Amino acid sequence: MATYIVKRILLFIPTLLAITIVTFGISRLAPGDPVDQLLGLQAGGDQQADKEATEAMRQQIREELGLDKPWPTQYLNWAAGVFILNFGKSYTDRKPVTDKIMDRIDVTLGMNILSIILAYLIAIPIGIYSATHSGSFGDRLSSTTLFALYSIPTFWAGTLVLVYLTNNDYLIQLFPTRGLHSTGYDSSWPWWKAWIDTGWHLAAPVLIYTYTSFAFISRQMRAGMIEVIRQDYIRTARAKGLSEKVVVYKHALRNSLIPIITLLAGLLPALISGSIIVELIFSVPGMGLLSFHALLARDYPVIMGVLTLGAILTMVGVLIADLLYSVVDPRIAFSKKNA
């Protein structure tokens, strides 16, 4: 297994290189010029002042940002720092991109990892029940409910929660409306009090993340379980007189987990990209909000840093999924793959 892991990690390098080249090219082909944005910011957003900016000032900014060089040179200068996690400096405030990402990533990862754990804990039992009671009233009820939940767009669900569950004027205030901390938050609070306050503020975003995930995962779990319990070895186990609980949880469960393990490869990069809408709605200062503002400002180094991080998470997700396959199904031998 160690040899397989090393080979996969080595394959990350050309894959990451190809992804960064493509994303770099796309970012440069996007309409607009970050220099125009910066000139607007320096002039306080005054369009008239922006028009009056001299060509010398424009050229000076382009030279400072390295935008006066050819694209291949720009890419090589940027890529040289990627392998040491140096994504350059932000165009808007000249802060290191790595520092800006590190300031935000703990919030986004915390919310998303918690929501993924909750989603799996909820989805797996529902999927097992639906599969083992296929066609029953409970199965039809859960299927209808989950399809309805999955069809609701994230932004609409977030808006409903924001309107009806954070405001006594409409329904009830169960959650705060925005941010990470209460108005009277003090950094000198005991850690447990600060954690409770932060957890309360993140409850609504985590709720939205969780419902969007578990509705889909539970359907995959149901489909996987139904396929497995129709296999011959399950019929044989039942013919031997084994209890239904032993058949389902000892023999069928492991193989039925394989489809939802595959989903991990897609869920990890969604920790970054999928957070934009939710963080905008609830004003959570995470990676999603950072990405959104970077896109508006055409802040190429931040955009590239976030995209590169998403690519890394995708590859790590695929590797984790492969490793979990061997845990769930011992018949999978990495030595054979290497042969």
C-alpha cells in the first residue's frame, strides 16, 4: 500500500501542473483588467477619477503586479512559489495570499467537515432503512421527503432560514443573522463560552450544508444497499439462518458503502467552492466569501490560490476514497494495481 500511495502522490505533480496552467489561462482570458479595478479602489470608486488616471500610473501598477510581462513569464513566476505554498500577494491589499487563506480556511473547513460527518451519520441509517423496507410507507415517505429537500436550491433554503428562523418578526429567532460572534463578543471570554457563541452562529450554515449533502447521500446509500442485498451471497447468508440484522450489518453494509465512499472525492473540493453561496447569505468570513470578493476584484493571485487548493483537495479526496475501498472491501489489493 505504501508504494501505491507514493506513486499516487507523484502523479499529483503533473496533474496539478496541468490544472494550474488551465486555470491560469482561464483567469487571464476573463473580461476586465485588475488594474482598472485597482485604479477605481485608489480613487475611492469614483468613475470620473478612474477615467482621469494617467497612463503612467496605469503602467506603474502593471509593473508592480508583474502584469506587464508575457503570460508564460507570469505563470512561471507564480508557479515557482506554489510548491512552497507561496501563492504570491493579493492585488487589492498586497497581503500574502497564503496568509489570507489561512485566516479563513479554518472557518470553512470546520463548517464543512462537521456537516459532512452529520450528513453521513444521518444518511446511512436512512438509506439502510429505505433499502431494507423497500416499497413500505416509510420508504415512500423518506424518498419523497429527500427528493423534495434535494430539489430545493441552496440559496433558497438559506434565504428561508435567514428570513424565518433568525427573525421574531416573521417566525422565530433560533439562529443569529450573520457573522461568527455576538455583538458583545470579547476575546477574553473563556474558550468554552467562545466556542458556544461561535457554534451558535455557525448552526444555520451547517444546517444548510448538511441537508444538501445527506439528501443525496441517503439516496446513493439506498441504491447501493438494494443492489447488494439482491446478490447471491446475501441469499446464501439468509438461507443459513442468519438473522436479518447480521445479514444487513455484517455482510451487506460494507459493500454497499463503496458508492458513497466515492462521493468523498467530490465532497472535499466542495468544502471550498460550495461555501460561496452559504457564506454570502450568512456573512460568514470564510473561504467562500474570500473567493467571491477576489472574483469581483479580479484578484488573480487569490483566485489561483483558491483554485489550486481546490485541485489539491480533489486529488486528496480521490486518494482517500481509494484507501477506504481497501478498508471496506479487503479483496481490493493495491499490489495488483501496481503490477
